[in-house]
Amino acid sequence: MTVPVLVINCGSSSIKYALIDSDPEAPRLAGLAERLSSADACLKGKNSAGERFNQPLPNADHTQALSAILERLEGRIPKAIGHRIVHGGEQFTQAALIDESVVSAIQSTAALAPLHNPANLAGIAATQKVFPELPQVAVFDTAFHQSLSPTAYRYALPESLYAEHGIRRYGFHGTSHAFVSQRAAALSSRGAGGWLTAHLGNGCSTCAVWNNQSKDTSMGLTPLEGLVMGTRSGDVDPGLHAHLHRQLGWSLDQIDDVLNKQSGLLGLSGLTNDMREVEEAAEDGHEGALLALNIFCYRIAKSLAALSCALPRLDGVIFTGGIGENSPIVRRQVIDLLPHFCFALNEEKNEAMIRGQEGKLDVENHQGPEVWVIPTDEEGRIAMETRQCVEAQA
């Protein structure tokens, strides 16, 4: 018997959803309600036959959008709802059945994810109105990284900032890193072992996973730390904020906006945050695009090399996310920057590996660490954790 779970990823003006059965062969219904509370609000996605739809929802709020989503589920009523929650602080090491105490805890970490947690809470409130009888589960991006040791998660700051204010490294993209590392453990003869995972999309992070546990990761207190991303700077000198304030008179809000929304691939290239367009422009000789591509790949390789310190043994590297799954150029450049790890990339396999394919990219009979591309399934992972949580409470 299949158990449908409605997975909700709620933003401030959007709801991404997927109805996922425990039977992997059952068709997945998925879509996106976007530009909510505006005249241009709409719901788009695919039905069970794979046909696309685009339904106008002028001025719809989150609750109205969820009602429209319900009508698109083709009579398949969910048995539970799983919510992606970006920040769980230190309170949550696994998914949690949502009650007043869980809502309160999510609210308490809102200062650490001001763009995400309030929107996630709005999604919970809206789904509770539409589905008041269904169990609802919070699945946290940060939970997978709660296995980090203090050596990996503490900043070199006064103890009081950690003890009283929770200032530490939390990490994100946990559902993705967990999914692809466990998938690699199932696919590879190496088993669980030691894997470096690279989730590369508009947001990017790397992770060191040992025996299915996160040991270190590139993102920190917020999703800004670490790699170069689509519009996010990644690591910068902490003194940059004071310098920009003193020299240019910028406010903290201005600086935060520049680092989060005007930097990364967009800032370096001066063109776009889309890696496909960056690669095309670089191939045509655009200097900014070429610089953006080179820095992007260098920072990934640098991060993977650093994270290898957390692993007793390196069994391989896994590329995932929109860029990791679809860019042979990025994969090749990253691997080329790590010659001392003895990877052996098969160029023909690498060039052919795009559009949701899964596989190992090594040359024949290679004995060193492996190179994998594994499409991530964050929604599937959230659905699985939701089922486990509900069953544990039954």
C-alpha cells in the first residue's frame, strides 16, 4: 500500500510542492505556485501523464494557492505533509512532528534565517488550515549536519557568543548531501565510507560524509559562507563589512544585499547568475565570464581538498545539483584542480553525463577514489523522513 506524502517547500512568495508515494514507480505530481499575493500569481507544474499546466491565480495568498494545489492532486489525498525548514538551530537532529513547541523552536531560529524560516512558518500555518487533520512534519536542512564535532562547527569567537546566542556553523543542503551520499553507498562497492559531496546549483555547498554522517561542510551560520554561488559571494574577509562601511558609507543592509544578491557568478561575470550562460560567454571569450567560471571551480576544488581532512579515508567525490549534474566543464575543471587525489576522469563519460543521468565517471579499472554524478532528490528525502517520523509516532 502506498503512502502519499505532500512535500511543501514554502518561500515568502512561492510554494514548491510534490506528492510522493512510498512506491517509487507511482507517478509524482509536482509544481510551483509563484508570485503569490500579486496579480501575476500562478500555479504551474506537471500532471501524472507528464503534461504541463499553467494556471493563473491572481492575487492568491498561500492558503488559496494550497487549495489550488489540492485540486491538482488528481484525487490522491496525502496521508502526511512534510515541510522543508531551512534552519533548525541546535534543537533538531532529525525530522520532528509539528506541534506548538516545534513551531516555537522554528520561530526562535528565525534570526539565523530571516529570509527562510518565516516563510516556512507561513507554509505550516497555511497547510494546517487546509489539512487540519493530517500529521505535519518539519524536515530541517541543518539536521544532517548536527553530527559535526565542535572542532568543525565552532568559530574562533568568545564562548558567550556561542553559549548565549548560538553563533556557530550549522550547514545547509542537508537533505541533498544525505541523499546523494547514501545513494553512492548503495551504488558503489566502496559502501558508506568516506565521500565528498558537491551540491552545485544557484546555491552551492560541499560536505564530507563518513559512514552516512556529516563530518564537515562549507556553509556556516548562514547559507552565505563557503563556495561562490549564483548571486552569493561565499567566503570573504570578515573585515570587508567594516571596510565598505568606513570607505563607502554602506549600511549593513546594503552590504548584506550586495553579498547575497549581487555577487557570485553574477558579480564576477557582470552578466548572469546562470552557469549555462556563463559557460557560453566564456567560450566566446568574455573575460568576466571566464574569470567567474575559473573562480567558481577553484573554490569548489579548494573546499573539497580542505574537507578531505575530516575523512579517515577518501572513497570518492559526488557531483549533484543543477550545475553538478549538467556541467561537464565544471566537473572536469574541479577534478583537474585535484591531481594529488588521484581521480581518473573518463572524458567521454563526463561529456555524456547530463540531464538527470546517474553514474560513475572513472576510466576503466581505476583503483583510486571514484567520481560520481548522482541527481539529488531533496523532495524524495523529505518524504522518506516524513514517513519515518509519522510511523515512529504511531
